[in-house]
Amino acid sequence: MAAIEVTNLVKRFATKGRGRRSLVEAVSGITFSVEDGERLAYIGPNGAGKSTSIKMLTGILHPTEGHATVLGYIPWSERRKLVRHIGTLFGQRSQLWAQLTARQTFRLLARIYRLDDRDAARRIEELGELLEATTLFDVPVKSLSLGQRMRCELTASQLHSPRVLFLDEPTIGLGLVAKQRFREMIVRLNEERNMTVFLTSHDVSDIEYVARRVIVINHGRIIYDDDVSSMRRSLLRTKLLEVRFEEAPRALSLDSVEVLKHSGLGYKLVVHTSQRSIRSVLDELLDDYSVADISVLDPPLEEIITEIYEAPQR
Amino acid sequence: MTRTPYWAAFTDGIRRTMAAPAELAVRIGFFAVILVVFSSLWRAATQANGGVIQGYGYRELLWYVIAAEGCVIATKPRLIEEIGDDIGNGDIAIDMLRPVSVVSFRMAAEMGEAVVRLVCALSLGAVFGLLSVSAPPSLEGLLAALPAALLAVGCNLTMQYSFAAAAFWVEDAKSTWFLYQKLIFLLGGMLLPLELLPESLAGIARLLPFWTTAYVPARLLSGHAEWQLLIVQLGWLIVLVAAALAAFRAGEKRLVVTGG
């Protein structure tokens, strides 16, 4: 069964420039559906229309044209019914009250969702254990670190057992460890509760770890829709290596590796992983050169999207 | 009482205000300064006018000031700007993701906060009045003033929400807080009783809702047991709540939130 169905959804905003009003089309007739329990990454460069799409699907924005249902509800006309069944988490906007502790916010949210006091208390404890956050609940929200706050935000989004979770840049600003922990929690919630996950992020690792399917949107249009493993096979064909040598290499020559740039002892390399495994490149570097430090990075998402955008029609 | 989300927001507003005693103390301290200044002004003014101005003696005027200033100081002075900011920067979207009426929920929370400030301000005002000029002129007026003070705060809040909703349509609507404050000062009877205004201006003030926020409770506490004023307040409160709800309902459809 489809949790989300979108048909020809369009959103135009009026903008003012040089005294003239004009219309900007943020979303240009997108159509897709998301099955119950699916984990979808909905990605694209800045200004592609991702957040606008999420805001229409959660009922915050009214579309200019088109139709959508989430769990059978039309989001913008049945918003108050819909939000009882969905959770939302916006990385750049907090749903917690800064002056209160997280637990006080949860109690207030429990009232908002009209949960029974005893059920709410049990649910808060369950989520605290599941998300390893119980010790954070009695600290004033304003005193929490970003990573700790995001775990409390996730708890808040789960109090009413939502069937769909919308995440808009949820890991923005988090450290590496906190990001990974957050991703694991999302996957755990999906697997244990069959909760549909709709994720937007600029972080390739979020997409690789959390999502099974990816939709790429650019200039308001869907330009790619496939599962993540296919995308990885077909598009993530390069990795970046940042290497710092102990002494300048005489001539750095490695098969299937390009030097992107270098300065002093630091080199930025591109490895064509379709031709050669990253492991064999690392082995060669470590065996034949005196390496002080090395890190493996994915190419920026913008690059992958550009590749998708520039690829011939699929 | 049933613990609806709105009741929870109201009680939470009370708790939140009581949890910030320093902020409360500053506001009540400011109220005390206003009382001292106005009591001196009105004492001098009444003495210069043979003890009575338009039917108000010094005692009546002091209780008038206590009620008028106490009711207005109970609400946030720049609430319109705060709401306008939330609409303008899209933070209101978070409230829209909860299964409650955005405006009712926020007003309930604000009312909870305002009630604490109102009780503190009127308590201090009562002590000040008793020490300065003895009890309010009429027991009946005092009894009518108590519900009127609550209604005044309710009218003030709902009117500010109605004003702030303009931010859905106009970019710099939040600056209307300045205009609003001046209207409350003058047409609301906060600065001086409407009887002291030119007749035509007083007539206009009585046709508008601003006088429900300060003049009505002040008039009652100053010894004029005019119970019909409560009906006027209640009527305006219904109109203002309907206006705020309608404005937000229409405005939410026009909300523009771009970016994350």
C-alpha cells in the first residue's frame, strides 16, 4: 500500500524584484509514490524544491496545482488529521521549547496528541531506551549539545507513534559520531515499527546508510528515481582521497587515480572505483610512499547530481 | 477539568513564567515605577483642578491607573513583533505540524503567562493603592473589575494576534506593534480615562475594541460599577477571537516558507 502518493504537484511562489512581481516555480509537476515502510531519500541541490515538496506533503504549504495524499489524507486540507499520524524533524528548526526540559516538552506534546498520561510516560521511557537518550530528558533543552538535542527531537517526533517520518536535513551540523548514531536510530525505528521514512539530506552518507531508494529532484523536476544500490553502482564511480605525505613523493603515479590538486605535502586524489578498488589504491600508497595521514571521502553530492542531471535520458 | 491541549498550554504558560522570576521581577518593578510617577502626576493635576477632573478624584484616578497599567503590562509589549517574526521566518510551520489550532494554542500559552503577571501586578497595585489612598471607591466596582481584568488581557492578546496576522500578507507587518501600542495608550484609555479626551475622540474610542484592554477594568475599579461594560468586553472578545482565527486560517494558506 502506498503511504504517499503525489500526482503532478506544482508550487509557484510570487517574488518581487526591481519593483516587478514574478512567479518562481519551485516544484514543477512531480509524480511519485512511496510504499508503506519504505526508506526514501529525496535529494537535490540547494533550491531544487526538496523542502518545498516536504512542506506540501506535511500540509504547511498549499500547492498551486496537482494532488497528493499522505496516509490517505490530503495534507493541506486535512492537515490537523494528518499530523496525528506523521512525525517531522527539521534539522534547522526545533520543535522543543528551549526554556523547558525535554521531558516537560514531551508531556506537553503528549497532551497535544491527547495521549493518556500513563501511556505517554511509558512511551517516553521506551523511546529513551531505544534512542539511548533517557539521561538527557531532564536537562533544560537550551543546555543540550546539538547531537543530544537531535536525539530529543527524534524522541519528540516519535511520541505519537507516527506511521511516516519526514526528515529535512536532520544531521546538519552534527559531528561524525552523532551523525552515524542518528542514522542507526532512524533505521532501527523503521525496522522495528515499519515506519515509512522520507529523508532529505545533502550528506551522501545519510542517503547511503538510511535510504533504500533515492529520488533526485532538480529545478523542481524529478530527474532520477531508483534504488540506492543501483545508484551506487552506476553513479558513485569515484572516491576522493586526501593524503598527507611525510616527505614529498618524487612522482605520484597510480593506475586509475588522478591528482585533483596538491599543495606542499597534501594531495587530493580522485580514484575511479569502477576501474580499481579503493583498497588496492590504499595498499599501494601505504606500501610505496611514506604517508602521514589519509582519508577517504565520497565526492560531493552536487557532483553526483550533476552527473545524473547531465546523463542521457534513462 | 479536562486536560485538553489548550489547557495544557495555559498551565504550561503559568509554569514557564513562574520559572523565570527575574524577568517577572523586572516587569513588576517597572510597573511600580509607573505607579509612583503617575500617582505624583495625578495628585498634582487634581490639586490644580480643585480636587476633581471630569468626575475623577485623586483616589479614583490612582485606582484607575493601577487597573489600566496592570492589565496592559500583563501582556508582552512586543508580542505582535514576535508573532510577525515567527510568520516571516517560517518558525510558525512547527506549530502547524501539531494537531491543534495554531492561534488558539499560542493564545492559551500567552494567557497562562499573562495571568501570572496580572496577578503580580494587581497585587502590588493593591498594596500601593491601599497605602496611598485607601480601598477602591466601590466594592461592586472592585468585584466587576476582577473578571474585567481577565477579559482585558484576553482582548489584548487576541487583538495582537489579529494585528500580527497581517504578516501573512505584508512583509513588514511586525512593525505595527508600535502603532498598536500608541492606540492602546490613547484610545485604550491606558494613559488617561476616555472622559478626559475630546468628546469626538472619546466617541471614536468607544466604537473601537482598544478600550476593552485598559479603560474598562480601570473604569470599574475607579468606583463606577457599570456591569454593562463586561458585556461589551465579552462581545469584543468573541469578535476578536473570531477575527484572529479567521485571519490565521486565511493566512496559513498563503504562508511562504522557503528553504529548510
